[in-house]
Amino acid sequence: MILDALHRFGEYVLLIYRTLTWPDRWSVFVRQTFREITKLGVDSIGIVLIISLFTGAVICLQMTMNIRSLFIPAYAVGMSTRDILFLEFSSTIMCLILAGKVGSNIASEIGTMRVTEQIDALEIMGVNSANFLILPKIVALMVFIPVLVIFSNFFGIIGGYIVATFTDIITVAKYEYGIQSYYKEFYIWYSIIKSIVFAFIISTVASYFGYYAKGGALQVGKASTNSVVISSVIILLFDVILTHILLQ
Amino acid sequence: MIEVKNIFKSFDGKQILSDINAVFEAGKTNLIIGQSGSGKTVLVKCIVGLFSPDSGQVLYNNRNLHGMKNSEVRLLRSEIGMLFQGSALFDSMSVLENVMFPLTIFSKESTKAKLDRAHFCLERVNLKGVDNLLPSEISGGMQKRVAIARAIALNPKYLICDEPNSGLDPKTSLLIDELISDITAEYQITTIINTHDMNSVMGIGENIIFINKGIKEWTGTKEGIFNSSNKTLNEFVFASDLFRKVKEAENFAQSQEG
Ligand SMILES: Nc1ncnc2c1ncn2[C@@H]1O[C@H](COP(=O)(O)OP(=O)(O)OP(=O)(O)O)[C@@H](O)[C@H]1O
Ligand SMILES: [Mg+2]
């Protein structure tokens, strides 16, 4: 088990090493990267929007119910909604969801290319297949996931705002006051930094599982499931590590 | 010229290739024939370096592939055109983009020249009007032809074809054989073709090696294949009714003469 894990980690490192070189053709690389941004990133805006909106609303509702107390001011609801979104939801939870959506997509795409010999075909032409296929995905996610995270922060706040507007459990004024009080700009940077690291994890782990898929369609499916599980665990692990480093 | 010396290859302890030796000359169509599962695909994958053999050498004009630096291998590979058994077209790219791909990566010509070249290759394999379709939108035989067009796009020095005409109708099959044989002679390409199609063997078999269960049993030409006394080769060749009848007719004619 441990030996197997070490073996896989070694393969992963070697793959990343082969991936992180200058592209042979910059024009091709740039085109591929934009294609990936559209396919993996822009197409995820919808799901990010919906999930963030609802989660923001639910957090706001739950906060109101839980901290209804004389000693805690009502605007604390807005404040804690904001902090939960910025600190954990919009970066970590969002990236876990994206690991499912985007990661499985990457793993199955590359896995299919592996089992149908498309990767062999690239290698035979003298193309560095790892660099050609994986680098654009890494760059695309590291550029675009932070954008999605900012969207998520924004729409989460809007979600809470909607609750404040359409229910009478908290007034809009107090919510507004809450989301502006004790604001720390660093929290935004914290969530962006985390998301960049998570983007790297999602893209490379998914690519690794796809690239080393063997067999047929069934194994590609398994590779894609494995990639989601493993990248989620690694994301959570790095969440702890990064929080320790950045917020201490 | 490609030379194969003492190639051994096994998977998980199962011996697939044993002591294969062969010489594939430039300007000739070299055929590797053998039953399904005999190890033809594994052999060509060892030849191009997708598998590394357990032992043995593959010499490209006397330089050993399995001793080259990575950069040298990549340079060599830009001179190899390979057709995979399952076509291996890039499924996110259109037919034209597939054929353009090697040109985009390696050719320094103008876009116009590259497009012309791609169209020329597509025409040579008799494909017109499918430029913008995806591989999933054309038939298996057409995919094969696109793959051939892609393999010859860069005017390769070495052309390796794994079953170029499986899944093609006899007429297209013949056309593909002729095409491969023509460009081989025209550009003095070192061509290796895996096949178990006897029509191809009789049509373009200038140099044939016969593999059975991972062992090279026989080498010769199409002229020699009919009269060989090798039992397994005879079984392979005359498995087809047609060829058995041809052989019988020939024997009959000979006995009449004698
Ligand atoms: N990657 C691999 N791992 C393990 N065994 C393999 C692998 N590739 C091929 N083999 C085995 O090697 C043997 C030869 O396979 P190969 O694909 O070379 O046959 P072939 O002569 O090309 O047959 P066909 O005409 O059907 O294509 C088979 O028994 C196959 O199971
Ligand atoms: Mg085969």
C-alpha cells in the first residue's frame, strides 16, 4: 500500500516535471489555454453562481437563528456570513465542487486519449504530450478558478442580501452594515491564494489519473472517480496547511 | 533502413516476442504478417519506442533508438509517420485539423502552404468534403484514411502502418495499398506494414516477415510465400478458401505441364 502510494507519487512528480517546460509552439499553447479557459472555467460560472447564491442565503438564515441573543448585535449576521464565505466556502468548498466537475472532466478526457492511443500518436510525432495536453489545463485553471472564487464571494453575499430583503428576520440596513464591519482585505487574498493552490492540485491530480489510465472505457471511469476522491482529500489537507501558514 | 536485432519482450512474465531479427529496407514495402495476437502490434511499438523491449536493439540507419537521448528520440520521431490500428485521431479536432496538426507543430511553411499540403494528403486518400467533420462523424474506414493522411503529412522518412486496411472495403483497401506502395517508392521511405490481409500480401509484399506466437518463422517475398514449405505459414496463408483454390489450380496446372 505505502509502496504503491510512493510509486504513484513518484510517477506524479515525473509527470509534472515533464509538463512544466516551455511549450514547443507558443501560438498553439495560447490557443489551447484559451480553449481550456472556456471549456473548464467559463462553463462553470453557472454552477458557481447558483451554489454560491443559495449557500449565501442559507448561511445568513442559519446565522440569524443561531445567534439570536441580546448580547450579540444583529449586524453580526452579515459579518459572519461574509467571513464564512470568504474564509472557507468560496475557496475550499467551491474548489471541492470544481474538483468534481472540472477534475472528472480532465481525467476522463486525458484518460480517453490515453486508451485510444491519441497520446501515443502525439508522442510518435515527437510532441511532448504531457506538456502539450496538461500545461494549458494547469494555466487555465490557475488563472480562472480565482476568478470563479471572487464570483462566488460576490454571489454568496448577494444570497444573504436577498434573504435580508425578502424576510423580516434581519433588516437590509443591518445586513449591509454587518458585511462592511471589521472587514479585512487580507481575507480576499487568503481565498485567492488558496484557490490558486487548489487549482494546481485539481488540474495536476486529474491529469495524472487520466494520463496513466490503462485499459478501456471502464478504467477511464474509475480513473476519473479516483481523481475526484484523491484531489478532494489533498485539497482538504492543503486547506489546513495553508490556513495555518496564512492566518497565524 | 530499420534494423531489428534480437528483440525480446514480455508482459508480466508472459513472453510476447522472442528473439526477433529483421531488416526493413528503404524504398520497399516491408510486411509483418501473422495471426491475430501473434505480436505484430507489440513489435512495431517496440520499433517506434512506445514499448521498450526487454532486450535487443532497433537501429534507424545504424543508430540505436533505445540508446538515444530524449531530444534525439524526438527529432527522430518527427521523421516517423505512424498509423495506429485504431486510427488514434484526435477526437476534439476536425478531419482537416487532424491532418494539419503535425504541420502546425513542425512545419515552418506558411499557413497557405500547410493547408495545401493537408488538402493534397486528404485527396491522395480519396477524401473530399469531410474537412470540417469530427472523427466521430465519419465512418471507421474514413477515419483510417484520415489517419493515413495525417501520417504522411510531413513526408516521413519512416512510415509504420498497423493494419492500414482492416475495416476497409476491398476497393479502398487496394487503393490504400497502392498509395502506400507508391509513396514508398517515390520518396524512398522505409515502410513497415502490419497486416493479416492476404490481398495486401500478394499485392505489395516485397519483403515479408511472418511472425507466429512471437517467433519469426519465415522471411521472403510474395513470390516465395506460395511455395514455402513452412507448415504454420501455409496454414496462415491458405486459411482463406480463395487462396487454397488458387494454390490447387496452380498445382494442377503444374502437374498438367509435367
Ligand atoms: N500493453 C500490454 N500489456 C499486456 N499484454 C499485452 C499488451 N499489449 C499486447 N499484449 C499481449 O501481447 C500479445 C500480442 O498482441 P498484439 O497486439 O501485438 O497482437 P497483434 O499481432 O497485433 O494482433 P491483431 O492482428 O489482432 O492486432 C497479446 O496476447 C496481447 O494480450
Ligand atoms: Mg495488432
